[in-house]
Amino acid sequence: MRKTRFTEPQIMAVLRQAEGGVAVPELCREHGISSASFYKWRAKYGGMDASMMSQSER
């Protein structure tokens, strides 16, 4: 299985930026990700905090 380039805390930071009002295309360009990756992350991690994320991996 392929490992991701981004750690979970990095993913959460990107999602927090989006919640703060930064445009999705701008975030994708800045971090070098596709918009599909962003929306996949949002579907998986959206609304989670750090403690919930560590529990979801188990």
C-alpha cells in the first residue's frame, strides 16, 4: 500500500485553512495537491479534531 506524502496533522492544517476562508484552488496550488485529494480529505477528516483522528486509525 502506498504511503501518503502528507501526515495527518498536515492534512488537518490544510482543512483548517479552508475553513478559515482560503479558496480551495489556491490551497491546492500552494500545497501541491489536486482538488480531488482535498475533497477526499475533507470527506474523511472533515469535522474531526486531533483526538478523533488518532482513534479513526485504529
